[in-house]
Amino acid sequence: MVVRPYESEETAAIGVVDEPVRRGGVGGGRVTSNRGPRERAERAISDGRKKLAQGARDVSSVATSSAEEVAKQLVRARIAGGKAVAKHGSRKTRRESAKYAADPAAYFNGDYERHVQQLGLANILISGQTGVGKSTLINAVFRARLAAEGIGKPVTKHVQRYQLEGVPVTIYDTPGIELGQSKKEVIREYKKTIKDSLTRPLDEHVHIAWYCMSAETSRVQDYDVDVIKALAEQVPVLLVLTQCVDDERAEALETAIAADNLPIRGAPLRTLARERTVAGHTIPPKGLEELVERTHEILPEGVRRAFTNAQGVVIRLKVRHARAVVGAAGAAAGTVGAVPIPISDAVVLMPIQVGMLAGITAIFGVDVTRGRIAELIRGLAKTGGTEWAGKALVQSLLKAVPGTELINAAVATAITLALGEAHIQLCKELLHRQSSSGPMTDADMLSFLLNAYQRAWRAGRG
């Protein structure tokens, strides 16, 4: 089975990594090298550990520990050369997997909460003079109306902190700075806010500043210049031109900005947060994707997933991070399958796969407050009992490995990658429905996921 990694955000196909087949010597039950059983088994474990280490933060702790435990026990059993030892050695893992099988939705909820906690917080300071449209920009970028619904807490006289439960981003907002206010006082408070944050853990730092200027203004105020320079001494600053409907005026303003040689990251970003009608012509929103992508690049790696979850503009960022979770889970599943396991024991993959689905859901920020995704997980399990991915999955496995009822490393990886890709497609569809045609029913969600799984499985075999 040949595997090619997926690259494009819109590609539904997944690639099935054939590394375990080449390195571990267990492909379809055939020995593909001259190394002895012990060496091949230990090499498979070593490769699996390396992959798990690279993706450890992408898979829940339960999934990772289960994968390593299953792999160790099965390899020991094979080396010992007896099925009875295999059965006895994996007893603990079987018990753990049986718990997942009994109520996968409950374990999904637990894994989901762990993933959400691991996201941390991305913290952005947003500044600018009165009337530049900061609140409109905030509500256009993030998947919840933070400026309207967030609970603001005063930090200083001119800074408030906005947070909304379930959205892993904090906005440090300046509620409209008037030109008459003391510039020194405002700058002092900004610096204090940032300095104080830097004494705390990473996910409490102010990570970046967006300074907003209206593109309708004709020149750069000295006030803007001084505040931007002060902010840039402590954090990266993006200059956001808001209310941009006239490109000629925006270009003239950018020329003036360039003359001031401001310490900003990259060129100013032209944005229009909400569509506007001018002289009977409707101008759609623009510049938001570039703002999100530029911010994502600048943020510390440890909080990028929090920002990816919170933003609602660039879905491909969510897909990119979700596929990292899928890749790590696929590596973990391949480690479990380093020594082939019977299809009837496929339940041992469940902790890995439940953790993977929870991680994907957390990255997308899909609403699970009413347990809809958890119910989907329960429905998915019911369609095939211990086979976990449904009756269609077992049929696919038997076709993939004719004449055998064993799951090897390549097949275990393929199952997991296909299921992960299918859930990514479902999460994308759920986000699309939220903004267009309305929510999906539980039955529609299950049908969509199973159909997407079949497509991903077939694509991975091609």
C-alpha cells in the first residue's frame, strides 16, 4: 500500500504512510528484510516512539500511553512466541480499551476537555484612536462576538481585558483613545500591561499588538507614531488599516506611513471588516485572511493552536493543525500494529482514535456544549461494535488484506488516517452550515462521517 502525504487544504484524500512496512518488516504478514524478529520488532517500536515524540502534544495523553503500552506488550508476546502470552500481556490494555468501547462518548468528552485545556490562550492587544472600528474588526475575525459579548475587566484606566468562555483568546482592548488624552499616560499604561503579562506563564503573555488606523484618514498623527513605537519595544506590532474602501487613499496613507519608518511587522494590512455599499456598489469584506495568517506566523508556536481555534476566518489553518493531530495518531496506530492484531481486537485502536477525534474537534472549535459530537462518537461505535469504525470498515479491511483477519502496521495507520480525515471534513461542513444553511441533524452527521471515511479510505489505497 503506497502512501503519499496530503498537502492541499481542500484535498479530501489521505496518504497512508508505508514506513512501518519498510522499516518494521510487517507488511501484510510478510517479512521484507533479513533482520531477526527481535530486531525488527524493536526497530518498529523505536520508529513508533520517534513519531510519537514528534506529535506528543497533538494526541491526548491517554492515546499516546495506550499506543506505547499496546505496542510493547504485543512485541514482547511475539518475541516470546506464544498467543497465550500475547493475550495475557495485553490484558491491561484490553481493559482500558473495553472502557472506551463501553461508553466512547464519555471518554471523548474527557479527551476533548484535556485538548481544550492544552490549547492555552493567545493574547492580543488592540489599540487605536476612537472611531477606527476596532470592535467591528474583532467581531469579524473571531468566531464569537468578543467585543459585544465578552466580559470586560479593567486592567488599567485605558485598558480592558475581554474573554469569552470557550474561545481561547484574550483581547486587551483600549476603549477609544481620544486625541486630548495624555499620550504619556496611555503609553505608560500599555507598557505596564505588557510588562506585567511577561512575568507570567506563556499563555498569559501579551503576544502581539494590532494597531488600527482608519484608511479614510489623510495622514499619520504623531500620537499614532509614538504609541506604535512604544508598543514595538515590547511586542511585535501589526499595523491594520481599517475601513478600507478607497485603494487610492489607502495607498497614499501607506506612503506616509513608510516615510515615518515605523517599527511594524511587514506592510500595513488593508482591511474592511464588514461589507459596505458605496454609490450603489457593494464592497465585500477584505484583508481579514491576511491579518489572521500574518498573526499566526508571528505568534509563539505554543499558542498558535489557541488562535487557530478562536479565529473564524481561515479554515485551512484549522485543517493544517488538525492534520498534524491525525498524523501523530496514525503513527501511534502504526506502532500498535507493528505486530499484527486480529480484526476482532481492533478495539485496542479506540483510545488513539477517540483522542484524535477530540483533538480535531478542539482545534476547529466546533460546538460540543450539547454533546452532539459525543453522540456522534457513540453512534459511530454502535454501527460496528468492537470494530469501532463500522461494518463497512471491516469489509474494507478484508479487501485490503485478502485471506487474513489481521491488522498490520500499515492497515492500522490507514484506518486511523482515513477516520481522522473524515472527521476533518465533517468539522469543515459543520462550520460551513453554521454560517449558511443551518445545523446538521445527528443522523446527517453520522452519514456524512461514514461516507467521508469511505472516500478517504479509497483515496488512501489509490
